[in-house]
Amino acid sequence: MSLSHANYRIHLLFLWCLLIITTNVHAYPTLDKNITRQLQQIVKEEIKQQNIPGAVVAISTPKGDWIEAVGFADKERRLAMQATDHFRVASVTKTFVAVVVLKFVEQGLLQLDEPIQRWLPPRVSRRLLHSEEITLRQLLNHTSGIPDYLESEKLVGIMQDDPYRQWSIEEILEYVYQLPPYTDRIGVVSYYSNTNYLLIELILKQITDESLASLIRRFISTPLNLQNTFFEGQEAVEFVQGYEDWDGDGHLDNVTTPPVDGGYGFADGGLVSSAEDLTTFIQALLAKKRLLSVDMLREMTSLVEDSEVDEEYGLGLESFFVDGYHVLGHSGRNTGFLTEMRYIPEADITIVVLINAGGEADPYQIFERLFSTLVKAKIG
């Protein structure tokens, strides 16, 4: 063996060792086994007590991370849940959409405090009460006073009678025009309305030729390397089966297809994602502050009190307190699917809970128990 060849082998060995060291330095540590056993027990207890077919839970803390999949992704086929499985995440979509909107505000293509009449199609703004007064900010933080389309009994009845019907946003708005506004105190009273985000989608269509799926991919998924986040109806995607006692007989029904509540495919709730992707997203947004400028993040976290529940709402962001800790993020509710995506700034803890059950199931209860366990263990 020549000296140069020996040196070459030594050089390769050095690079290999360096790669191992570098990989270990950047590897994500896992939580202590004593803690993970407690967390596993909580999740198993809850899915049994709440009759939830399956769940994926992801936790990230300064002392390590943990992800767990339990139960079934498909009860009929007895397919076990996997940590990377996709779920409909419903209104968690609103946080993603708010980021897209704020990126356009950063670029000067939209303004938060100008009337939406400026950007809506004239055929919509003419029929939408107070469109000359309501601002983009008020759509994002639900202070517009515009009624929720799901409050139209006539519309919901049609959706349930013909669940395979493909709706357009403007077809849905026909029923909104017939509803009285929630309040005339625009910008003051917070009232959660899915219609706000349908209007936001129309506004985005007016200023760009890109689909909402493409915008989310450009501004969020690609920069963060999210591999399991898609927009249903605009992108091909498969996800776990969703279950709910739809007919009231005490047994869970598979309600995955058709989307019987009509809330899929639009900016109010069309996203499909995984626990790991949601964890990456909310951390990048609120902890690492990678997605928005300082000014835009300040706008996003400017809160108004929600009239309906004991919480506050920012721009696509829910806010409340648990045991004295400030919690940010969003929840999601679709027929057969429920989601909790939460970040606790003071503890630097992220918790994501995805379950493939709707109705009376309660992922928030799972979140609360998990967080309480972490606090007692002095993690975060």
C-alpha cells in the first residue's frame, strides 16, 4: 500500500468519524423513559375512555421530543396507526392561511386595515353587508360580524342530504347573504365565523393566480420541508379513516367519505397534515420565528377577546391560559377528526394531538393531561 493510499484511507476514516459526531450532535434527544411511560399511559387511557379509534401525539420540549401512534388508522381493515399518518386538521388550516396573508402584507400586496371591498370580486362585495367597512384584519381575527355559513340551517340541510355535492365558495355565500350579521360592532366583538376565511380565499384569488395549495407550499411547506402537508381538493392526498356516531345508535360510523359537514377543501379547513409537520410548523412560526417578520408576528399575536368562549383570538391564532401558562395555537374539528396544535412559550413546549374521532371526543383533555404531566416533571 502506498503512502498516499494510506493517507487517503485515513482521510476517509476521519470524515466518517466526523459525520457520526456531527449527526449525533444534531440528533433530537428523546424524553426520559420514565416520563414517556407516563405520557403513553395517558394517551392509552384516553383513547379507551373516549372510544377513540386511534391517535398520534407529538411533544417537543427543551429536554427532548416524543411521538407516539396508538390504535387504528382504519378500524375495518385493522390497520395500525403510524406516526407519519395524515389527518384532516380542519380549522388548524386557518393558522397556515393567516401566515400566507401576512406574507402578502409584508410584500405590500395587501393591507390589514383597508376595507375588503377593495379586493373582493364586485359581485360579492355588493351583496356582503358592510364590505366597505370590514377590514382584512377583522376577517382574520373574527371581528367582522359576518355570520358563519354553518349557521344556515337550509345550507347544512342541503349538505347533509347531498353530501357528494361539490360546492364553490360563491354558492355557499348565497346562503350567508340571507343571514343577519352577528353584530354591528365591527372590529370590537369577536365571533368565530368560518365564512371569514372563505372570503380570504376569494381575496387571495384576486391578487394571485396561484391556488391556496400552491401558496401554502411556497410560503410554508417548502421552506420548512414539510413532507406530509397537503390541501384536500387541490392536491392528491390519502389520510386515515375518520369515525363518529353519525346516526346516534351508540356505535362509531366511518364518516371519511363523503365529507358530510361540507367543510373540506377551502381556507377555513381544507388542510391535511401529520403530527410531525404541525409540530415543525408551529415551532417555526412562534418559537424560532422563521416564517414572518417581527412586525407581522406582532400583528398575528395581537389578541381580541372571544365573546363565545374563555379565550382570545389573534390573526388565525387562538390564545388562552392553562395553569397560569400562556397557550397559543389552534384546534380543528371536522366530522370524524379532531386536532389540537399548541405551543406554550414560557415552557417552550409544543404538543400536537390528532385523533380520528369526532362528536363527543375531546383531544383538549388529552393535551391538558399531557401538559400537566410535563409541568409536574419540571420539563420546560
